[in-house]
Amino acid sequence: MYKVALDFLTATWAVELAPKGVRVVSVAPGITATPCCPTPRYRRWPGVSM
């Protein structure tokens, strides 16, 4: 939910500020499988689909 909101906010700012020459960029990191934790926990929670 929060990543979607950030995407829309970024797109809105980009459209509004583009005429002034301002570029808008956002970073929304997600869960990454690593050797330390190969299976993220959210995959184990019942009823959660991602």
C-alpha cells in the first residue's frame, strides 16, 4: 500500500515540477532474499499473497 502511494506522489510531483526543470525520483526498496535469509517471512504468513 505504501509503495503505491509513493509511486503516485512521485508521479504527481514529476508532472507538476517538470515545467520548472525539476526531476523527481523516488526509491522504494522491497524485501530481498539473501544468503542469510533466503525465504522472506511474508511468504510463510497464511492469507498473504504478494
